[in-house]
Amino acid sequence: MYVADVADLASQCDVLVPMCALTKQTEHLINQDVISQLKPDAGLINMSRGKVVDTDALTEALKTKSIKYAILDTTYPEPLPSGHPLWNLDNCFVFPHYATNT
């Protein structure tokens, strides 16, 4: 299947897992436009670089339950500060760099 835009793909995903290097083209590849296309019961698993996902857009989507969950191997900023809102969300799971151990 060819999809010209990540937002078009997002609407079909049960789980969106970006797996790419961080470049100028991929910074915030998963942004508010993409996240808003995810189904309400969809999840996001980020095992690429933290800046591939727009942290503010993700935080808002999780707060409003626009998506069901996020599992983050990487974040931006990194390390995620102790007072960051993602730490307090029951639908966000942060496992910094554990993916390399599996």
C-alpha cells in the first residue's frame, strides 16, 4: 500500500510506530495533524528519536484522551524532566531506551 502522507496512514492505524532517523524531514513527523487522524482507541509507540514526535501535541492528545495510549522509548526533551506532564498521565508509559534491551 502506498500512502503519500503520514496523516493519511494514521487514520488506518490501531498502533502507530514511527521507526526513522531524526532528520530535518522527520523532526515532528508525528505532529498534531497526524495525531489528530489516529482513532480514539489507537496507540503510539515511539522507538525512534524523541523529536520525531511533537511532544506538546502528544501530551495534549493523551490529556484529552484523543488517543488511547503512548509508549515512549525516547522523548524530547531527554531525559524527560521530573515535572513534565507526561509523567502524570495514566495513559503514557515512558521506558527510556529499554527497546535496545529486547
